[in-house]
Amino acid sequence: MGERLAGKVAVVTGGASGIGAATCRLFAREGAAGTVIADINESVGVSLEAELNREGGSASFHHLDVTKADQWAQMLEAVLTRYGRLDILVNNAGRGGPLVRPVVEHTTEEGWDITFATNAKGVFLGMKYAIPALRRSGGGSIINVVSVYAMVGDDFGTAYIASKGAVRALTRTAAVQYAKEGIRVNAVFPGFVETPMTHDLHSQPGVREKRTGLTLLGRLAQPEDIAWGILYLATDESAYMTGSELVIDGGVTAR
């Protein structure tokens, strides 16, 4: 067990799998006083909770649909009741899938609205409800998981790319608004990652090969590759960073 997060309490949305689960494991192993796994996938989340607690961490699972304001309020109240503070929020929950893939003229209103509800509104609600708790703790760190697709365009993925672009702008704005209160807001920009959410897409003919070819390091990322960057932004080691963009993409955007 490390001590990089000793005494700190963190909430990780989408924490039951993929980048979120890798982040929760790192947080627990680095001595977080509380690692809150917030997700809609209860069975996987409860299993991860048990795993982290067996290994000596202090973890708890909370069911959270990030698009629901009342669930944010209830979850954070429960976190403060149990741990007495909040120091870190990782807005990691996201939505992919076929509804977000079409080009502009074939993107449906349903696909647009569903995607923005999770990828953009969910981040907004997370910050809205977590900031008062962070203020009570004397400050803290918010890390928004965005995407390299907020920095470059693509042949497909209209709603997904637009929603991530919104989070990029929201991150900067929140950083400006809350810096004087010691609340830092930064963003991580993953490249192409192997996660349960991307499994179906990467299984389609040619997709994995195309994405690997676009990545200078010649492989897709594992969730842990991104989680290490999130951990850094959560610790006091990054105390002089806010409004920053940490790109972890294997070289995709270097071209």
C-alpha cells in the first residue's frame, strides 16, 4: 500500500469497470481513506468493492446514474455521512455505442440527447454537487475524463465527439471559477483504450487495426495506462495544475 492519497476520499464515476475500475484500484492501493465506486452496474461494482476491501482498502459501492441530479445528491450525502469529507471527484462515466457513431446528417436526436446526457450533463452534475463538499474539505481535485476526440475530428462519432468537446470547455471554465477556493479542475484525454465499452467497436472488422495504426506506440492503451495519469492529478504532486489537459494517447495527436 502506498501513501500518495493518504487521508483523501475520492468518488469515481463509471468506477465498476474499465478506466474507472483501474482508477479505483490505484486509489485504494495508494492509501485513499475512502474509494467510492459510483456506477449503474451494481453486481460488478459490489464485486470490486469486496476486492478492494479484501486487499486492505476502504471502498464502498454506490449506485449512480450520472444523469440524475437526485442520485448525485443522495450519493454525496451518503459519502459525507460515512467518510466525513470529499477530496477528489473523477468524472469518468461515459457512453459509446452505435447511437453515437453516425455522421452529422444521420445522427438522430435520440442519439445526440442520450450521449450528451451521460457524457456532458453527467460531468456538469458531478461538479455541481461535488463542489460544495470539496469546499468543506478546504479544496480538492476534479478530474474529467475526456477523449482525444475532443481535440481532433473523425469520420464517425458525431455526438460522442461533440459531447467530449463540451466537457473540454467546461473543464476550463470550472478551473477559472474555483481556483481561488483551492479546487483544481483538470482533464485527461485518453487515446484508444481496451475497455468493456470499446470491446464491440474494436471487434468490428478493421477498427482495431486502424486505431493501432494511428497510435505511434503501436498498441491500444490498457485502462491502467490512463489511471496512472488520473492518479497523478488526484495527488498533491499536481498541486500547481488546474485547467490543464493531460493527453495519454500513445502519440495519436502527435501526427
